[in-house]
Amino acid sequence: AGKVAATDLLAGEQLVGARFIEVGDFDSRPSTVDVPEGMVEITIPTAADRVLGGLITPGERVMVIATFPAETYDENQGIVGGETIVLPDAVTEVVSVPAQTHVLMHKVLITEVQVDTLPISRDELTTSGPAQPILSSSQQVVMTVALTPPEAERLVYAMEFASLWFAAEDADVPEAGTGFQSRATVFDDTEPSLVQ
């Protein structure tokens, strides 16, 4: 009574009180996290298994990892006297770029999260006995993040042309040491280990 669903409800879904809010709060809900000055907010739809099983909350920070597919294209442009010119077909070069994975951004601030199905939180699980599995949403997760305008451009491009993964990233996680990964590099610096 007097409440509306805060998110879309699915057929057959069990209804929980937490999914409903007062009518007056529906359009006027402020972001739960202050957006730093000079930043814009952008929404990222993704699957729960790409963002910690959907167990991500506003205020947390994530690392964005992008994988671009392999690409082959005709390089028919050149620079002459500082200007770009189109080369004749006779000198067009075919360029192949392998599929690559690399960290796109570090410590991106999450300002809002919406999920189709609420997961069971760690707090709801018993702490005694062996570790219990955490049930997560198999549906879509919609995150809103705060970025500078140049970062927003990069993220939109990656959303259009790459597949994205999101990893929780605390403030003390080092940002150095990553590099472009491809089939030629992914096994570098690895040594077999024996299980004792």
C-alpha cells in the first residue's frame, strides 16, 4: 500500500519488501554516493558473472578490464607533410591486430547498482561451519559509475567494441605491473607448480 516497485519485477519472482519504495521517492531518489566535482555518471549494463556475481555496492571501486577481438583491416592512409592522405590501392597495407586484453581503468567509483534478482548477501549466511556458497543473480546488473569526460569516452568505446570485466579494487591495490595480454603473452612468466 502506497509503494511502488523500485526495479522491474519478473514473472514468478518472489516479492521482497526491499524491492518497494514510497511513491514520492521513486523519481526523487538521490544517488547514494556523492559524485566528485568535474565527473559525469554513466550507466553500464553487464552480466552478474562479470561483476563479482552481482555483489557490488555503491561506494566500491572497480578495475575495468577490456578484451578486444582480433581485427584485420586495410591501412590505406598515410601522413605526408603532416596531413592525412588516402593511399592508392597498390600500396594499401593489410594490418592484423590480435585479440588483446588489458586493464582499461583503475579504481572506478560505483555510484548506483541495480539487479534483476537480489543475491543473498554475505551477511545473511551463517558464519559457523564450512564456507557456504553465495547465491548470486544470473540476470543483468546495471551499474552507474563516475568518470571524467575523457574516461567516459573511452568506456563507451570499449562498451561498444569490447567485452568488459569488473574486478573489486581497494585503494591499496597497485596499478603497475599489468600489460597487454594476447595468446603470445598470456603464458609469459609462468612456471608449473607442484601441489604438496
